Amino acid sequence: MKKITIAIDGFSSTGKSTLAKQIANQLGYIYVDTGAMYRAVTYFAMQHNFVSENHLDTEELIKNLSDITLQFRFNEKLGFAEMYLNNENIETPIRNIEVSRLVSKIAEISQVRSKLVEQQQQMGENKGIVMDGRDIGTVVFPNADLKLFMTASTTTKAQRRFDELIEKGQQVTFEEVLQNVQERDYIDTHRDDSPLVKAEDAIEIDNSNLTKKEQFELVMELVNDFLK
């Protein structure tokens, strides 16, 4: 059975990772959450006081990029791979609102993007991979067999993100989550290096009014067309 490369791009909180995991599990493909990689670098920068709400020491972070080792390790109990930074499981802390507030700043840095894109391309050399992020179909895998671009209304995205954080026990308000989503969308689409844009050959899916099941079934029809 032939293997393909599936690139999923789109705005924050559009369920890219959930969809990508579903597809990878269905096909037995490797799943790579590139957002987790940028969150991991952000977490590293926070630990070393290179970044905060009002501070970003780009030069020092770039100097220390060689000290960052990222790995995805599959957790059989959870059924997906977790993010490790220098052998430390950081899957939980990288999902908090503090990292969310700062990750777009880190993702703007060209040297960070270059380091991570190189790793991502190596991961996908043999196809049979589902990767989600902001520049997968435009930069990482411009020749991907199937490209999807996920979008939803801003309110819908904020509500999803808010529900997710509350479920994890975090103390946040809907207003600050909404602001974070709006800020991230603006930064992601306006940065100089690899801004979030829909690839010309990507299929756009607005999932504002789709359930996860409906979305999965819709996308698997597209995937199966490519596998014929």
C-alpha cells in the first residue's frame, strides 16, 4: 500500500492536532505535532529567562539553540507521542496559557524556524506521515500529497481553547483566552518568516459547525481518494 505525506495547516485552536492524530492512527502513520516543538523551545526560553511578556532576548536564545534536544516518545497508555525536551517530559507544561502567550514570539525567530524545519523534514523523508502546524504545506513539505488548511470563527476557536484549559484545571477567563487567540492569529499571519498562509493547492476546511466525527469522516474521504 502506497504511503503519502499529509500536511495540515491552519489557525490556533482549530483542532489540527486532534484531526492529525485521528488520521495517523487510522492509517498507521507517524504523527508529528510541530506546534509542540515550538512550544518546547518557548518553554526552554522561559526556563532560561530569555522570554517573558515584556522581554525577548533573541540573541541569547539563538546562542543556546544547540542545547535543545527535542524528541517525541510514544506513550502506549495515552495512545500518542509526548514531547520531551532534553529527556524531560514537558507535554503538560507546554500546554498552559503562559506558553500560549509567548509561543508566537519564539516562532517568529528565523533561526528557531530553520532548526525545527530541518528536523521536521528529516522526520518525513520516508512519507507515511501526518504533520500539523502553520507552514507545513508551504515550507516544510511544499510537495505534500494532501494539504489541508483548517479554519473556524474566532469565537469558536476561543471557546474550544477555553474549555480545554478549564478541563485541565487551569485558572483562565474566556476574555483572556479570546485575546490570546486573536493575538496569535495576528502574529502568525503577519510574521516575516514563513507566515501562516493557505497553500495554493490546499483544501480549506471551516470546522466551526462540524463535530470531530464529521470532520474526520470528511477528511478520510479525501485521504482515501489519494490512496487509490
